[in-house]
Amino acid sequence: MVRFEGVGLRYEMASKAGASPEVLHDLNFSLSEGVFRWLLGPSGAGKTSLLRLMYLAVAPTRGRLLVLGTDVSRAPRRSLPRMRRRIGVVFQDFRLLPHLSAFDNVALPLRIAGRPEGQVRADVTEMLRWVGLAKRLMAFPSELSGGEQQRVAIARAVIARPSLLLADEPTGNLDDTQAERLMQLLSEMSRLGTTVVVATHNERLVARHPAPALLLDNGRLVGHQ
Ligand SMILES: Nc1ncnc2c1ncn2[C@@H]1O[C@H](COP(=O)(O)OP(=O)(O)OP(=O)(O)O)[C@@H](O)[C@H]1O
Ligand SMILES: [Mg+2]
């Protein structure tokens, strides 16, 4: 499903002359289908960068990375959008489309996949009800609280049942009850075969839901179960 072989990542810095520092070094691990992994480590350790590699927003600067069985550095660029459609992402900063309602944000992945509108309506309504937003379907992101926006972002990431689900601090704006509901959703997806990776600083949540973790420190994998 996902395999890192000696992967390093360096961001290109347009503003600065000279080589930028490597932010991820010598990553070696693999994730098989349907596993759940926490992604842990201090702020700046490289969690978001690691997720970016997995959702194909950046390419490794060295090493080999396989995502969904494809070597991403060898794959032609035109094949990436098709791969991305199989990856659900909850961004740390949500990235909802501001001109679309909560409903239309969540419907987007289904519409891109060409699902019939009747099914889109039913699935999106049910999903938004599940995350407690049944009454906010037509609200725009600017009219929603941080926690409400985060729940829309979660709904959008899972609605099309992706093969790989990557969540970056998905409980940052949620209360405990909502965070538990999210965990139910994620473990159900993993049970159905989605590979799930969740970056978090929420130690209580991790303690309540023991699972293997990828532990990053200063760009290195220092623990991997
Ligand atoms: N676009 C970028 N250009 C240059 N450097 C970057 C960029 N994004 C992140 N970095 C650097 O890469 C390192 C890892 O950042 P990253 O965002 O992956 O950390 P993180 O573990 O997600 O932190 P947090 O817990 O605060 O979200 C940091 O030193 C950061 O400054
Ligand atoms: Mg981050």
C-alpha cells in the first residue's frame, strides 16, 4: 500500500540561495492495507511533510516511495490525479472551498467520481448527520466554527471511501465527544480495508485508542511498531 525506502525530503526555497536543509531523513517503513497508524512527534518533527509525501503533494528528493502500489517518482505526472482520487486527506488547515456550502464541499469527491446525484444527496446528508452537522448543510465555510469546519473536512476526506486516509491533527478543534466519533469512523474505515494515518498531538486520544505509531523526531523515524 505504502512503502518508504531510504526516503529524504528537502523543500526548495525560492528566496534563499544555497541548498535548503533536509527535513526528513532516511525513512524506511511500509504500511499494508487496512492498518491504522498514529503519526506522532513534536511540532516541526516532519509529520505534515511525511503526509504530503503520501498524498503526492511533494516528491521525495532521494530514495524510493511507493504509494498504492505505484513508484511515485517514476509514475508519469498525468497518472497522479487518478491516484489522488483514491487518497482522502484531512488538512491541518481544513482547505474547504470557500464558495461552496458544507454539502457541496463534501459532495465534491463523489461528483468527481461521477456518482449519480441521488446517491450523492443520500450519502452526503448521512455523513454530515453523522458528524453532527445535519442542520448546517447549506452553510458556507466562513459561517462555520473551527470545529464545524474540521468536521466538514473530515466528512469530505472519508465520503468516497478512499484506499488511503491521511489526517493531519484532525481533532485540533473538536471536543472529546466529537473526537471519539471521529475515532469510530476511522476504525470502521480501517476495518473495511482503508489504510489510515493520523498525525496528532492529542495524547489523551492516543492513550484511549492504543495502536501502532510512527514516531518522528527531527525528521527521523525514531520509533516504528
Ligand atoms: N513549505 C516549506 N518550505 C520549507 N520548509 C518547510 C516547509 N514546510 C515545512 N517546512 C519545515 O519542515 C520541518 C517539518 O515541518 P512539518 O510541517 O512537517 O512539521 P510537523 O511535525 O507537521 O509540525 P506541527 O506539529 O507543528 O504541525 C520544519 O522545520 C518546517 O519549518
Ligand atoms: Mg503539521
